[in-house]
Amino acid sequence: GSRKAEYLIQTMFRKGRTLISRYELRKSEVLGKCVYDNCAGFLRIREFRLHTDDDLGIEPLDDTRIHPEDYRLARKMAGDALDREGDDDVLKECVYEIMKKPKKLDDIDLDAFATMLEQNGEIKKLTLYDIKRELTHPFADVRSGFQFPTDIEIFEWLTGETEQTLQEGAIIVARAFAHTDKSVLCRLENGILGTIFNNHISDDQNAADSSTIPVGMTVHARILEVDRVRYSVKLSCKGSELDDQNYDYDKYSKLKAQNKYLLIDLESEKAGKQKPVEKKKTAKSTRKVHHPLFKNMDYEEAQNYLASKPNGEVIIRPSSKAFDHLTFSWKFYNNIYVHIDVVEMDKPNPVALGRSFYIGSHKYDDLDEIVSRYIEPINSFVDDMVKYRKYKPN
């Protein structure tokens, strides 16, 4: 740290000496062993700053991040690259030469070198690649340059919404909080501002007025446009745009107008919006509720999910009634499903989970209490009933 660094500088000033090698710090006991081992690789001693001649034994590896305990590997690597052998003085000259011509290091098979060291119990593969980098570019800054985040990245960090979770065409739940002359202002569950313009409130333009959506009302809407710079979305409540088939047809028709080579099913194109629909899909509600039993499913999806589950299984899902309701979908018995409406009360904000819950006039403090006091006792009664000797299935 800074305290030991200041101590090192003051000590060298008092001794009136010039530090010519890292090893001198350890030899003169200026630094203790632990401190020396931790900091030696970060102390840079550069020959051109010493104003001395080569007779003092300047170590070229002291001008790199290579730790003194790995100097022997660096010298061996330099000698192998130049195909030379000898004592430390010869290998030191090899280091000088290889730092001037580092491309010769590419001729060394570092993986084979690492395998040889592993046979002697030394795991040094990553170290060898670090040594090569330091001999090539001593003390180089290997960090990539700073890049300013994009608007999309900032939007994701602040809202938690990605391009997949919040995209054009998705159906969401929003709550109206204000009116203007031309639009209704809403707040999505994630806090993002939503705007429903009058021409997107209803298919009946005579009824397309912002007053038809009072403040506090929860609505299902389709996202028409996402503005990640202004943190807002453009929404529509029109029935024709909430209908998935109509929306998909309109979307692909616009794309085909831009690209004549885009293929669309000709039969569907011919039928257009007049194509008969066997069953109209209703908008699916989604919420963020942190509970292991909660699933973002609608009525049919819940029953299909529970079909393969054992009797007595239950899930919690969004309610189609309003944003302050939940539904407990319960597999009561074989092919018998019960959907229990639960009213949330004491909500800290319109999109948060309530702090108390009611089934009829009975109050529950949390969702787990509903499971333990309402669901599980009846499951126990059902088990007792089917095990009774006079019970006949079907």
C-alpha cells in the first residue's frame, strides 16, 4: 500500500543509493520477504534512467512485469527462441536481444513447454503466455479502451428491460394516472411511461376519448413503439390491435410494402381482416410476483400445465379481472380444476403486490397462508375421502 511505498522511497533517500535491481531490495532487507514477493513484479527499474554503464549488472527483466521467481523461465524462453545455451550472463544477453526482436518468440511451442514443466510439478502455462507478452511489450496496458454505453445499454441497466422483454408487439398491463387533451398517460409495471393517444383508445372513433379511461384504471394494451431514449412507450387499446391475427397481418402487410420479395400466405392475405376466427384470443395479463408458485399464465395455460401434475397441485397466476386481483388455479381432483379469485389490499403502489389478501370475507396475511390454511386442509379432506372404503371413483 501507500504506507509501505512511502517507506521504501524514504529508505532509499536516507541511504543515498540508486536502486539498480529488484533483488537488491531483498538482499539489503529493505523490504521483508512477504512484501517483496507481493510487490516485486510491479517495481519497474529502467536502465536508461539509471545513468550507469552495463558493468553494474543491470537486469533487463526488471523492466517487465515478470516476477523474479520466474526469471529462469523467461531466460530459458529467450535462449530457446535464439537457439542458444549458456550461463546466466549468456541468457541475459539473449533476453536483451529477444526484447528487441520479440517475433522470434512465435517459434516456441509454449504448450509443449508447459507440459514439460508440469511433469516436474510446475503449473506454469498461463505464466508462460504472460512472460511472452511482457517480453514483447513490457508493462503494456492490456485493457481495452473505454467505450461509452449505448442508449439501449443504459435503458437496460436502469429499467431491467431488454429488447426481448420489452419490444414492439408485446401486450402489457398499465395503469392510467393522468389525461391530456390528446392522450392518456399510463405507468407500466416497470415504471416506464406509456402514452395512449385518442386514436388508439377504441375502434369506435366516436368513443375514442381520453375520458373513457379514468385515472386509476388498469388496461391491457399493445406496445406500438418503444423509445429507449425518452424511456417511454406508445400503446394501443384498440380491440383490432389487441387481436393477435389482425395485428400480425397488419405488421406483415407494412413489411411487404417495404420489401416486395417478402412472402406472405396468399390465402390469409386475400381474406385480410375478414378471415374468420374460430376463437378470439383475449389479452394475456402479465405481472412480476416473486413467489415459487407464481406463473404468468392464462386460464387455458394453467389447466394444461396442471393436467400432468398430481391432484392438489396449485399455481398462482394473474387475474383477468383487474390488477389488484390474483387467481389461484388448483387441480382439485382428476380433470376437476378450481380457480379462486383473491383480492389484494393495502398495495404500497398500483403495480406492487398487496400486503393482505381476501377470499370472500376471509383475510390472509400472505400467499403462503392461503396455501396452508385454505388449499392444504381441503387437499387433506379429499385424500381421506378417496381412501374411504365406500368411495367409488367416477
